[in-house]
Amino acid sequence: MAPRTNDGEPERERPASLPAATAPVTETASGEAPGEAPGEAVETADASDTEGSRAAGETGETPESAADTDADRVAAVRRVAAAGRRWRSVQLGACAAMLAVGLTAGAIALGAVRDGGATPVAAAAALSPGLLAGADLSTGIASLQAHLRDQPRDFGGWATLGLAYVEQARTQGDPSRYPQAEQALERSVALRPDNDQALAGRAALAAARHEFGAALAHADRALKQNPYNERALCSRIDALVELGRYEEASAAARTADERRPGVPVFTRYAYVHELRGDVTTARRVLDQALAASTTPGDIAYVATQLGQLAWNQGGYDTALTHYARALAADENYLPALEGRARAQAASGRRAEAIQGLENVVARFPLPGPLVELGELYEARGGEGDAAKAEAQYRLVDAWTGLARANGVNADLDTALAAADHGDKAAALRAARAEWDRRRTVHTADALAWALHVNGKDDEALPYARQATATGYGNAALLYHRGVIERATGHPDDARTHLTAALKLNPGFSVLGAREARAALKTLEAAK
């Protein structure tokens, strides 16, 4: 089965997926460097390596008691968070006073050029990207739109609005926001061509549309103007990862950590290590990122990444604990809701998983959860489930059509979904096109699997091997390699990789894991 991601995008390499997913990035309106360079901050944290239950039935819980446990997890985390909020309220009060001063000062400064002034003006401190990330996004966008109606020459405000639209498109699964983001960022650049906020925004937008070469170019331009622009530093890492340039991505992550250590950089640093098979470092860095997180958005994002990491290693109970932490911070956080459903399904709690995914796709019909829900319907096999599954797969086609109409390259989405549940020839065309654009473990895997379902296993084998060459611990990639090795007459290698997939994450896919076990049984019988 095709690999899935935690946020509905085709892969976990992101910005990605979208396409890749990005943590909230905050910076000052000016994006200036901090007072000192903290250095390799991410290397100092440590955490014990623990795993939760790995397969259905190991927890000994009934579905009812397991559901109670999930609710208890969320409630417990909220009690702890409430205690933390009490002492933070003092800090927030001081911030509110500073914000009021900032608003007043901004109004005075902007008012000086409001009548007939031709000089573009910078955004007031109150309109920084950090404030948008820390509040309700839709409310922040509405406030910013109102501000820009009064101050249309605020280039910083237009850049912030563009970034907000990118984030809204990603979190709400609405690609129609991307053209709005492009217009806002173009307005900012027209007012001030060299402003690093807009250039970094263009990098984020290009990454969200899977235009990773353009994302890298925009990020480099932004960093030429301001080497400490946090979003540009992060977008540069994202672009290099998505282009398959992993050594350069690792170097970029170290540079970003030296210049702007913090949650956005830590999460990317962790993923670069995970791609190279260093799960211990990835977990340690994410633990540090979670400890450094203060806003609900950051907490939800980092806790979800920890949940995904645990799930990838078959630690379902640990994953559910992390997802509870995320949902205590933001009960509507889509990747955590999807991740929780995935962990429930892998633990044998399919009814809860189906209900959870039905709620997710009712609000955000993204490819990942749509395919997962369709496969759960197929596995359940009840009356009408085949039709329900097919309806989910058709919605994937509708989403990719909408994405393309709004400038998003959806070839990887097409390849992953169509290979298993659609037009196999279209899947192969899309996978070849994506491989021509970028060479990553995920595009190698997508091409290998598309070749396999089209009966081209000899051609598929080198790509399947390349997909697993970095040491990245992903059961779906190992499963695909094992199936292709079996088809090409390499039974010993096939047993090795199918066994590894099920040992690593026995519930990686409700259909794929079942097929992996059946293939192993056949291989053992043929010995």
C-alpha cells in the first residue's frame, strides 16, 4: 500500500504533505537576529527511548476501556496545562501592555504617511507573523485585512498576510488560498523588492505548491537580505529535503540551529536525522522542541510529530499519549486527529478509527485521511463498505484536481493514491514526472510501486532499493521493497524486508500489513 502522512499530504518530508507540513514559524516583524548565537542548542537535550504497545491486543484493553484511556490522557494533559497557564497569565498581562504600546506607536508611525505618502512602510510590531501564529488564524487574517485597507502600503503587513494564507491553506486543506497568498506576497514585493519577509513568504508558498527548486531560490534570496530570517532558514531545509539533497539539508539544519534555534528549526533538524535512520536523536530533539513550546500551535505540532515518530516505530500506546498532548492543546488539530485514528486502527480499535477519520474528512477531505478511511472500509467489509471505500478514493481525485487548479503540483498525491486505488497508468505517469523533478526516498518509493502495479518489477527494483538506502525506518517502504523482490525472484531478500516491515510497525497499513503477512506465509511455504 502507498505510504501515508500524518497531515493528509503525500509524504512526511515537507514543508510536506503538504505537501510537506510545516510547524508554525514565528519571527519579529523585522526578522532581525537574536542578541547572541546560542549555537548547537539541539544537541543538549536527552530523553529515554520508550515504546508503547506494538500490535493489536498487546494492551489488554477492550475498545471501551481504550477509548476511556484516550479521554483520560487528554484530560490529564489539560489539567497540567491549566496549572502552567496560571503562572503564564502574569507574563501574558505584560505582553498585552506591550502590545497596546506597539499598536499605538504603529498607528502614529503609519499615520505620518497615511495621507498621500508614497513611501512604503513597515508593519507595526503588532502585525508580526508571530502574533498570527499565536492566535486564531482566521481572526488574525480578518484583522490584518482590515489594517491593510487603511494602510495599503504596509509591505510587511502584505507579507504577513501572504504567509497567513499559506498556513490557512495547509491547515484547512484549501488550495484556493494559494492564489490569494501569491497576490499578497507580490504586493509586498512591489512595495519593497528587497524585503526578506516577502521573499521568505514566496519560499513557503513555493514549497506548499511542491515547487521545491523555486522554494530554494526564494529562500536563498531572503537569506541574502537577512541571514537570520527564521522562515527562510526553515524553508531552505524543507526544499533541500524535498529535493533529496539530504547532506545539504543536514548542513542547512545545523546552520539554522546556530542562527535561530527554536521549535521550527528543531522539528526540521529531527526529521533530517530520522531520514538517515537516527531515531534516537530525532526523538531527543523533538522532546527538546516540545519542552520549548509555549503556544498551543507549537505544542500541537511538536507533540504530533512525536506521535508520528512513535507510530513509525510501532509504539502505538506512546503515539496515543503524544496525540492526546496535541489535542489537549488544540482539540481540532487535524494531523493529531488523523494520527490518533491511525494508531487506534493499528491497535485493533477500528470502529473508533473509522469514526475519527469520518469526522476528519467531513471537515478536511485531504488525500491521506481519505485513502486511510477507504482502506478501513475495505478491511471491514460490511454491507455497503465497498461503495463507501470507492467514494473516498473518488474524492482524492477531486482534491488533486482542485490542487492543480490552484497551482499545486499533485503528481506525488496522484501516484500514491492511484497506484493502489485508481488508474495505474496515470499513477506511473505521475510517478515518473515527479521523479524527474526530485530524487527523494518517497519519490523513489512511489515510482517503484507504480512500476510494480503496472507489471514492471525488474525496472522497479532499483528504485525500491534506493527508497530504503538512507536507513529511514518506514514500514511501507520496506513492504514495497519486499513485494517487488518477491516478484523479481529474490525470495530471501523479500523475506528479510517483509519481516522487517512487520517487526518495525505491524500495523503500518490495514491492507498492506495483511498483504505482507500473506506474502511471508507463501514464501515460508515455498522454502
